[in-house]
Amino acid sequence: MFKNYIKIAWRNLLKDKFYNLISLLGLTIALTIAMFIIVWVKSELSYNSFINHENIFRISSNIQSGDGIQTWGVSTGPVATYAQNDIPEVKHAVRLRENYSYRTYSVGDHKFDIRGAYVDVDFFDMFQRKVIAGNRDMFLKDARSVVLTASTAEKLFGTTKAVGKTIKADFEDLFTVTGVVNDLPENSSVNYEMFFSLDIIRNTYVNNPYWKSMEADWGNFNFITYVELYDSQHHKKVNKKLTYIQQANDPNAELFKSDKAYYLQPINQMNLYSPGGIPQGINTVKIFSIVLFIILSIACINYVNLSTARASRRTKEVSIRKIIGAQKKSLLLQFITESVLFFSLAAILAIVLVYAFTPAFKEITAKDLNINFLDGSLSLIFLCVFLIIIIVSSIYPAFILTSFKPLLAIKGNMSGMSRGNLRKLLVTIQFVFSVMLIIGTMVISRQLEYITSKNPGYDRTQVLNFWMSNSMQNHAATVKERLKNIPGVSAVSFASNPIINNTNSTGDVAWDSSREKNEMVVTPMAIDEDFIPLMKMKLNAGENFKGISTDSTHYILNETAVKLTGIKNPIGKNFELYERKGTIIGVVEDFNFKSLKNDIGPMVMYYEPHTYRVYLKTSEENTAATITALENIWKEYTPDFEFNYSFLDASYEKMYLNDKRTGELFYIFTWIAIFVSCLGLFGLTTYTAQLKKREIGIRKVLGASVFQVTRLLSKEYLILILIAAVIAIPISWYLMQLWLQDFAYQTPLNWWIFISAGIITLFIALATVSFQAIKAGLANPVKNLRTD
Amino acid sequence: MIKITDLEKFYRTEEVQTIAINKLSFEVKEGEFVSVMGPSGCGKSTLLNILGLLDDPNGGSYLFNGTEVAGFNERKRANLRKHNIGFVFQSFNLIDELSVFENVELPLIYTGVKAAERKERVHEVLEKMQIMHRRKHFPQQLSGGQQQRVAVARAVVNNPKLILADEPTGNLDSSNGNEVMDLLTELNATGTTIIMVTHSEHDAKYSHRIIRMLDGQKVTENILSEFKKRPKVEL
């Protein structure tokens, strides 16, 4: 019997080539996209998924800022020490700090780029690294020890047996490999290749004027601190204890939220939530999951619509089977078998497409996504999705096909077969989805456009910047003069940080009224007298640094800092940074020194004539010659190092690259979903036009024009689209609000976006429908009447 | 074999009730060949559907081999149908997607006959109907007469006790029509009961008895030849 079902299914597939091809194409595309989205979502959700991830937390700091709280993903050095020594619920506490000290590593004559980090040695236990070479007890035993991952050892030495071998950093400092561990997962926050001892940082405290040791430095938020608990349920208790310790020991205790100084963030949430646990990327994941649902629904709707619409073609066969003695159960089974066969075919084609398009997908997402159908969990997800859509889309058509009275059907009395209302409902749902997706695309692209074109409060055009090397910095004044003389360079300035994303912070500030209230954490930035004019920043009050010795006790605050301190008429008022007393000489208009996902925080600019980062305003002409000249100067001071520079414009765009990629992905998925939707609509209208052949024939004989026939066939869809728009607009408004929450600066959700999405859908649908409608209208009516 | 008493069937729309069968009673003996005649709309086809358990009567009694089947549910009806009744239609009603062999095989599949036996029985009946050479062809590749022979083969392959024929020659020319009628007569000679709805006086003459209907009621009954009960022969 089963063989018979498959035989019939296969022959039907070949017989109705047009409709089946439409269905199959739509289904295959939808399944392909669905698989990609599942892989993407799974990858986003499996960030930091170490076996013991449930017990590992990042310690975020809750800092008082004005009247509010800011939560940072970083913490001070003592937190880990106290957590490890004084809190019994903590199994391991580990600090990590990315290594920015060295640029280049070399083994013999070969140079390498390696991502390095300073870590506490328990890092390897917490993240369960297997020791591939070396003795675990000797890992990072001193400041000259490093531990490598296996693939890094292979890269540097061609073997994992690298213990005892040496690596030179920046051609000066020699490090000895004391251990090799297995690689860390790429999809994690600790994906480094080389690990340095924290002793390097510890040693810098020897002559520190403010803090006696790294373990006593409560002022600098230099580390990402991870704690592994014996039991994840204890995180609140641990937080309480940490808060108590902080309040008791930190001289700046009042900087923190007094009842909850920290937030213990589960590490698998670090990529999708802010350090304070506020949803960030998770909204994008949710939106993509909705897109996944939409695409699959569209494909299922297509299948249901086309198979029920064509049910009348199968009535004869079903009736005969019933008359001969087939029971409803066996007929249901037959049609479900057909659906399973059809969906399986689509799934096989989709798998082929997934393999074919994986490289392109990886490029768009810039992720090394591993698509392996043999991977248990992934194939289980695919199988579940597959089963659900089969059940959803095969049962209804099967019931329709088996429900009619056999003799009526045989004699062509199909009144009970039309099921037009359900089909209309399903088409409306498809339109709802289309309108939603179009609105989504429009809002996302507008937001990205808004971010990249928003005036950040400074002029970033043609500004080149780079980090000076030590030897260059030793001759900063001369270097500055030489740079100024390069043709095409109109201004040169030094500052301590990148202006695009300045993540520095300190609570080491004071002002006249600060001991009573309003303590705050600020972003400090050392600049010279040329910085504000070069960046074309606006001073709202007071004046710029003059480049004279008294500037060392002058401060320029941004508007937010003035507001948060509550200082009235700030010019000339006292201010203190890093315990250096001085006065406020200027107020600079707020500018964005972090991603637009963040609000502008308080910033204090102080004077330092020769810091490490160089900013040059260049002219648009002859940029290449300017860069060559710069490089020549660089080589004079630092012949061994490559000259790395960037333009602010490019860095700014790079900062939003991830969002841009998400936007692109959404855009692609949307148009594919709409295409699949149109395929279904096309099939449906082709079928409707065929059914109405006779009616159209009679109307034409009676004098109907092509336009009137087209209108007849299109009118119905127009009404459905209007209904769909009414449903889709509030839903998409809500979803887009949700997505925009990730950004501190949001494009307005204008009413015309929603209206135009409706119009675009209408246009696409009418274009699809009218192709068939016009064809039907142009057909020779006599022929249609005769063939009926 | 069949006894109907005061059988009623009416169709109801929102406003009108149409009576298709009006208190109809008659009996058909096992091995008999009965024709039902009458103008279009007189209720012949409705009667055939009820007799074939494809439709429910609204009233009256229907005894099939002594069992009251008027109130049977769909499952019981399908079961009775597949083991006891074969159908032949005016428009052949073969499944276009199946070959001649597969069409004839279908009733055997639904009655759960094993594949080897199915093959044997289908071949046997196709030989008998003289269309063995066409077994791999699809319905559209056959003439009307051939299609109807396949339909008859399908109707008899399960060796049913009763064959219901709805204008079996209606779509055939006279020579093909005669062939089909000869086939039915042969089947009847082997003991199969046949009830045939027809417009053709010529075809009706092949039967033992003609029941004439009008407006859902029996008008007259003509006995054409004496019916003698013969034992049913297995095909």
C-alpha cells in the first residue's frame, strides 16, 4: 500500500509540474533560509557555552553616576582577590585584561599577530583547558612566562611541544613558553591565543603614587573579573558579600551602589545583554527568530494554499478510492505520505543549497559558523522544525481532500470544496508578514543610516590617527613639528585615547560640593591645545587650553559633566582629577565618545602636551603621498614596526559593522521571504484564473475589457492587503521599538514608513497577480468557453 | 439479497426540500440482473448510491443479505463495500495516474491481499477481459471500450456479490457498448448479482427484470426472462 502511495505521489509531482515547481522552489528556499537562521541564532545563543558555564559569572560594577546607576563590565583588581580568599562559595576568581602593551611577536625572523591577555593562572582551571604540554603548576610562574593555545603553538613553532621555547615581543622582551593548552572556543569572550602573567601588571605598581599594589587598587577598573561558583544559585549571596567587602575596604566606597555594588552576569549572556543585564543583542536574536517563524509560515501557507486549491483536481481519484473501499485513515495516510515526500525532497535540496551558500553566509555574518548536519543538536533542531512544518502543512490539506462525498465529487459538484475563506485568511497572514518585514527592513536601514550619518559633535572627516611608538613619543615635540610640515597635513594634535570609543573611566574626581553628594565616574581624556580646534568641537563656555605650563591645572568639562556635578557657572570653579587640584576653564559641547548605543557620559579633558595618540587633519588631495611621508617619519624612529593608522571615518563605520551586517542579513531574508510569498501568490492566482476561465470568457463575450477582467481578479487581493496592513502596523511598531531600544539614539518611527510598507506590498502583490489577470483577460474567450 | 422497504431520500436546501426517493420498495434476489430505468432526475442514481452504500437514506429499511445496513457508519459501510460490491460507471472513473494493472489492483490493496496473490488475480481478470496486453498503459492511452473493460475488471477483481453499473455504455459506441453488456451478462451467468441504471432500452433487454421509476417512485416492473438462481462461481 505504501509503495502505491509513493508511486502516486511521485506521478502527481511530475504531472503538475508548474504548481509543484512553485511549491518546491518556495519550500526549498524557505528551508534553506530557515537552516541559516537556526545556525545563526544557535551560534548567538551558544556564546561562552563552556560545560560549567552555568556557574561562571562576570562581575560588573554598579557605579553611581549623578542620580542614576551605570553598570560597567569591568572591575577593579582587588575584587577577584577578595572573592577568592574571603568568599567560600567562590571556586575560582580570575582577572583578565587584554594585552595592548605589545604589537608584534617574533620567533626567529618570523613575525606574528597574536591576541594576548593577562590572566590569573586559575583561568585555565575555570575554563577547563586541557594541558597539552607543560606542567600545570608551572604555568605563568613568573612575569616572563606565557601559555599558548595549541593552534598558536603550531603557528609559532610548528608543534605543540613548545615548552621552553621563547617568543620575542616588540623585538625587546623575551618570553618563555611554560605551557600549551587546547584552543578556546571562538564563540567566547576569552578567545585569546597567548596568556601572560598578571605579574607584569602587578610590577607596574612599584612606583605608583596613588595605589600601593594591584590588590589594593580600588580606583582603576582595569579587569574583567570572572568568578566560578560551586553552586550558581549562590550568586546573590556572593554579590552581597562582595558588596560588603567593597564597602568596608574601598576608599571610594560611595562611588558604588551601596546595597548592590556589583552585578553577577552569567557569562553566556555577555554577548546579548549589557553588563548590567539589559537586553541588547538578544532583541536582534528575537527578531531573527520571528523572521524564521515568518519564513517557515509563508512556505507552509503556500503549500496549504496550493494543495487545497488544487484539491479539486484530486477529487476524482479520492472518490474512486473511497468507492472501491479505501477508508479515511488510509487516504489521510496517503496524502500525508505525499507531503512528507514533497517536504523531504525540499529538505534535500535545501541541504545542498546550505552547503553551496555557506561561504557567502559566513562572509555576510563574518562568523565562522559551523554548519554540520551530523552535529547532533543541530540536526535535532532541524528535524523538529521539519516535523512541525510537515504536520502543520499536511494535515489540513489531507482532511480537505478526504472529506468530500465521493459521488458528488465524481459528478463535478464541488460546492463544498472551495474553502475560499480559509485561503483568504492564509493569504492575509502572508501579507501581514510581508508588510511587517518591509517595515522592519525600512526601520533597520534608516537606523543604521541615522547612526552612521549622525553628527557626533566633532568633525571626523579626513582625520587620520595612530598610536605613537615609545621612541617616537620620546621626541614628541619634534615629531609634532615634522608632521605639521608634511604637505597636506593642516593640523596635528596629541590625545590619550581614541575619540570614537573612549572606554577609560575613573572616579578619582572631586569638586567643591562633591563630598556631600553627586559623586560620579567620568571618562578622562588627556589632550593638547590643538585637539579641540582640530576636531572642530564647540566650546560653550570659557576657553581652550593655551599650551602653557599653567594648563596642567586646568580642566575642560563636557556639558553632561557640568550637569551631573551641579556646578553653577563652572568657569573658574575648582575641580580635581587624579588628586590634582585645578580649575575649570572651559565647557565643551557634548559629543559622542562611545558608540551611539550609549548615552553621552561625563567627560573631563585635562592637559598633557605629548600623549601617545596622534590625530592629523589631512586634505583630501594626495592622501597617499601624505601617508607615505608619515610612514617615512615613523620608520625613522621605529624601523622594526609596521606603521598602522586609521581614518576616523573608517573606524566609525567599523564600529557599526556588526549592526550593518545584521541589517544586511535582515534585508536579504526579508526579500527572500517576500519572494517566496509572491511565488505562492503567483501560483494561487494562476489557479484562480484557470478556475475563472469560463466566467472571464462569458464576461468578455458580454463586452468586458482587459482592465475590467484584471480588476476582477485583483480586487480581492487589494482588500486583503488593506486588512493585512491594519494588522501588521501595530505589531511591527512594537517590534521595532524593541529593536531600537539597543540604541541610545534612535531614528523616529515616522508614520510614512508604515504607510509606504503597505503600498510597497500592494505594488508587489498587484504586480504578481496582474500578470496572470492580464493574461486571462487577453485570452480568446471562445477558446475558454469551448474548452470548459 | 437486497430488500428495500419504504426507502426515502430527500435533499434539503435552505428553502426547498427535493424528494429524490419516495417510499420505494423492491427486492433483488441473489444472481439476478435488474435494470433500473426512468427519465433524468427520477432518482435512479440516488438509488444506486444508496444501494452501493455511498449515501444514507433518510428513511425506510435496506437489508443487504439479511442485515440492516441503513444506519451503518462510514467505516462499516466502507468495509462492507470493499468486500461485496463492485462499481461500473458511465465515465469509467479510472485513476489517471495509475496504469491499467495498478487500477485493477487497487481494490485488492484495500482488502489487504498479499502482493503475489494480487498479481495473479489481476492478471487472471485482465486475461478474461482481454486487455492483458494493455496492462502497462495508462487510462488516457486506451479507447473508451478498453477503459470500460478495465473498469469492469476492477469491479470484479475482488469477486463481489453485487455489481452496480451506472449507465455503463453511456460513453461508448454501439459495438463497444455491446461488448461491455456481453461482459456483464457473462458475469451474471457466473452468479454475480447486477443492478444497472440505464437509459437504453437495448441494454435493459440483457437483464431479467426492468424497474421503471418516476419522481422517486417505482412506476412499473417488467419481467423479461425467467430468473433461475445459479450458484455463484468464483472468478
